[in-house]
Amino acid sequence: MLKFKTIVSLLVITLIYSCATNPFTGKKTMALVPNSDLFPTSFAQYNQFLSEHKVVTGTKDAQMITRVGERIAAASERWLNANGYHGYLNDYKWEYHLVDDKTENAWCMPGGKIVFYTGILPVAKNETGVAVIMGHEVAHALANHGQQRMSAGMLQQFGAVAGNVVLQNESDRNLFNQYYGVGSQVGVMLPFSRSHETEADKIGLYIMAVAGYDPTEAAALWQRMKANSAGGAPPEILSTHPSNDSRIANLRALAPSAIAEAKKFGVTKFRE
Ligand SMILES: [Zn+2]
């Protein structure tokens, strides 16, 4: 039987070897499941989700989702390359889909798999509003926030997880779904922590600005979300993204630095 001390040192070693660096903050983050294991699971779950939902194609709205997604992805790549993170997106396989569903939600799964529900479009209001949401959700994926929540959950549930964890059995897939919350049929999606939200807001603001969308619109978008939550059923996205005054004030305060960031990439005028 392993002694307690041995178990503790194994755990420490696992953690040391399971850290990834967040390119946006330079901070070490916990990554018990490497992206090379996580992405195939993500891609499979995404395809399953699409097969079980009505994907909208060919409409103006569907084209807008693809257009914004491509611009946000391109801006992410430009930003990462300019900051010395060449190859960071190598394993990403971007996809952007609009599904016909009244749920007011949108998400991006690991590896760049994005879904917008038609239900969120009235709150988004216009293409810039879509870019705010897209930038924010993509930022969670770029910063591996779901990965960190999942790693924390694994530690909680299994204690030390040594070596690579390949998500092949059902309980691991359930865990994946719990932490990524793929659609309402899967159930609970845990709210991101406040620090992850602040981080995603900032990264999202930068990449939307580099993509040519006006970052001053972000505060207005979250204000609409907040207004929408008063009376009636609040948007589902708010269960994981509470919109409050400090968030809105923070976005307003950050907008000038996002505009300055965009300027570095030659973007001086934003799309109408
Ligand atoms: Zn978020």
C-alpha cells in the first residue's frame, strides 16, 4: 500500500506536469487532461449535439454567425502570433453554427466549436452584439477555462489523477458534459468563476476589437442581458454569466485599451 506521503508527492508531480500557461495572462493553470485528449471528445460531443438539433443554414442570420466566427478566429490567431504564441491554435478546428432553439444561449467548446441559439439573437440585437458574445465565449476556450474547471472537478471527485486521462468511458464523458454544459439536455453547467469571467471579458474585448468590431458596444450588450433578466425567464446564458453593474462598468473602463490594442493591428475604424 502506498504511504500517504508517496500519494501526496505523486499528486504534486501530477500537478506540476499538468500545468499549462495561459498566453493572455502568463499564469500557470491546471490542465489534468491535455488538449490532445480533450479536443477529440469535444469534437465528438459537438457533432452529436448538431445531429440532435436543428442547424440553421443559408439564412442571413446563419451567414452572420459564420462571418463573425471567422473574423473572431482570425483575430485570435493574429493576436496570438503577434504575442509570440505561434502554433497555439494548431489543434483547433473552428466551426460556427446557428441552431433553431428559443434558448437564450451561446457557447464555445474546446478546440473552437461554437454554437449560437436563435433565441439569443434578439438580445445580441446586431452583428456587433454577436461579436461581443462570440469574443467572450471564444475567450473562455482560448484560456482553457473549462479545462481548468474540469481538472478541479476531477481532483475533487477522484483525488489524484495520475498520467493522461483519456475520456473514453461514460462517467468521464458525463464529467465533460457537466463542465462544458453542452446544451440544456445535458443539464448543469457550472458557472464560471468571477476571475474567469473578468478574464474572458477582457480577452473577448481585445479580439472583437482586432476583428474590427466596436468594443464600446460590449457594455451595452451586457446591459441588455441584465434588463432582459428582470421579469419573466432570464436568459440561460445568465445562469453562468451573471450580468451586474460591476461587470458592465469594468467593460466600459476596458474599452479604450481594446481600441488601443486594435490600433496595433491597423484597425482604426470599426464596422457599422
Ligand atoms: Zn463567460
